Amino acid sequence: MIYKLKRNGGLLSVFTLAFLLGLNASSGGAADLSPPATNPPVQVFEERLSGFFIKLGFTYAINTTDSHLYSQLLPLAGAPKLKIPGVRGILDNVATLGFESGYYVTPNVSIDLSGGIPMYAKVKTKHPFPPGGLPVPSGTTLTTVMPAIVPLTVVYHFDQFGRFQPYLGAGAAAVFSFSQKNGFSTGVRVNPTIGMVFQGGADIMLDSHWGWSFDVKKVFAYGETDTKGLNLAAIGLSGHLPLQGMLKTKFRPWVVSTGLVYRF
């Protein structure tokens, strides 16, 4: 009887040990089935710009402008203005310090506003007045104006070429004059107008902030300039004629710019 108890106790001990070993093995297997521990992801710092930018540099306006002259035949109030045949007016080219600023509304689309420091330019006759009229030679200064072009454009930027980032845009341009001086024409008043503008260029970025920009704009506008009289001293004569006149102008300059660009 005692032998059996010992034997049964031994059997019980064997089963207990086997159970404990099996439990340990099963817990170890469960641990092996769990996903392996991974290191926490490394945070990559990505510089985020505000979206604002500014450009500053040299701007040259090539004034492919064509004006036709109209004048009264008699110095009478309300007299019709007739086109002077064969005579045209041209505007000098202008070099100045230009600037452009804008904001990226998306990574590829920006809204740009540009301008420059106003400079005076002369409006001159291109051909002499016809025979039988006043002896006005070609190149006579009709007036001196301080023109302004302020384009507002929507621009799409291509960013798949790395640091070289070309762009195309279009919009509207306000065209007006800050000041005007008398020449052969007196009492000059430039009427403001709005025209279309097309834009193209490229930014070459040196880093995320600094770069160099090349830009070309083409403006299409139509405007009128009123005059109240003629200063005969401008052509070597004396006196003043109270003849009202008008210059109807097809204003189509090329505006070429280059300079630094900075993105905030």
C-alpha cells in the first residue's frame, strides 16, 4: 500500500513536471508568434516655406508701341478730331529696377504682382507731318511721360526638373502714367487702361530660399492720350495753337526681367 502511494505520487510528480514544461513551451511559442519589436520611426525634418516670395533685379521694357495722331482742323470747341495721315508716334524703351512678389496658393500655382521704379520716356513722331501742314520733322518729341505697367498674373510652375523650375502665366495689366510733360503737344492727359499680359520664365533655385530668375512678359493694351494744344517753339517757331489732339495707342511692350528670387 505504501509502495503504491509512492508510485502514484511519483506518477503525479511526473505528470506535474510534464504539464509545467508544456506550459512553458506553449508560452514560449506564443512569444515567438508575436511580431518582432521594431525601432521607433526616425522623424525626418522637412522645411516648410510660407508660400510668399519676392524678386528684385533689372527690368527692360521694349516698347513696340504704335500710336496714331488725331487733331482738330480748326481751333473750335467740339470740332471733330481727324487722323493725321502718315504720322505715327513711338515710345522710348525704358530700363529700371523691377520687382515682383507673389504667393503660392498650391505647390505649383502662384499669384504674382509685378512692377518697377517709374522712369520718364519720350513719345516721338516716327514720320514727318505731310506736305502742306506744319513743318514737324520725324523724331519731334510730342510729350514725355512716366508710364507704369502693373501686371497681375496667375502662374503655373513646373517642378519636375529639380532646381530648374520654368513657369507660364497669364493675367491682366493696369497701364497708366504717373506724370507727363509738355513737348510739341501741351495739356497732355494719359487715360488709364487695362490690358492682357502673358508671362513666361524660369527660376533656378540655389537652395530652398535663394535663386535666380529670368522672366518675359508681353502686354496687349489700347489707350488714348488727350492734348489741348501745340507748342510751336518745339519746332523752331513761336506761338501756341489751341488745337486739341489725341494719340490712339496700341501699347504692346515686351518686359524682360532678371534678378534674385527669395522664397520665405
